[in-house]
Amino acid sequence: MDWAFPQDVSSFKPEGIARELSHTGIFSKTYGENAYSFSENGITAHRQMQEYLTAYAIVAQYSDDEYNNMSPLEIFEDKYTLSGWKETIIFTVLIGNGRLRKNIIDSLIFKTTEDPDNCYAYTNLLFEFVISGANIRFEDKHRIYDAVFSENITASQISDIYFLTENPGKTASDFIE
């Protein structure tokens, strides 16, 4: 935890640790503002601590030797279609720098053009980046929308579109434009 806490964590009370982790997006105050819980994304699916820490380790390259010699794109190459890796990939996009985010988006958009008949896992991930509020350039959002709408869209994407149009905010206004 030294990446999140400059001082010794053993002296922190649990609420102090949760408060500090709220700055990372892992925890947020509950509705009553009296306690902390896992943060929710736009569709109330709870993100998990394990996925967050895995994403952080990949971005910071704090993983084992096998993965330390690989870029995040190489690590994810065979994992984009695995549902167990979805949250980790989303977290990586959320916490990674702009170059990493763009590389992952470019890689996924390329994969949708490589095999348009089997691209749902890729387009779902791309749209999840938008729904999760990732800091994506306007042009890249439009590339994502083009990839999502170029073929038949999934029920999950229709649900996400409904969410975007019904909830005000910057992400929704970008999408509606």
C-alpha cells in the first residue's frame, strides 16, 4: 500500500484507510455518508478491489517477472474476451495515462475491424470505457461509437445507451452530440 500512503499504514484506523482509498476510486461514501463501500460505476455494478490492484500492478509494473517484461497491451492481448478480466481492463484504462488508454482503445478498435462478425467482446469493452467515464478524447469516442454501431449492437450496449441518455453529465452530452 505504499503507493497510496506516504506514511506507515499500521498507524491508520480502518476508516482513515478507506478515506484515503476513496481518492483512488476504490471506495466511496455510502448513501448515508457514515461508511465507505466499494465504488459503483454508472450502472451500479461494484468494482472489485482485486481487479483494481491487478490493474494498478499492471500499470505500475509491480507484477511478477513474467509480466514485468511485457507491456499492458501484451498482457491483455489474449484477455480481452475473458469476462474475468473485464474489470481489470476497465480499471487499467481509468488509471492509466493517456497514451496507454489510447493504445488499448486503438488495439480494440483494430480487433473489431479484423473480425467484425465476432467483435462483441471488443465493442462491449470499448463502450464500457465510455460509460465508466474514462478520460477519452472526443475523436476517440466517435471512433468507439462507429465501432459499436457498425454492426448489430448487443442488449448490454442498448442498456448502456439508455443509461447515457437518461443521466445528465459530460459523458452523456458527448454521446448525444
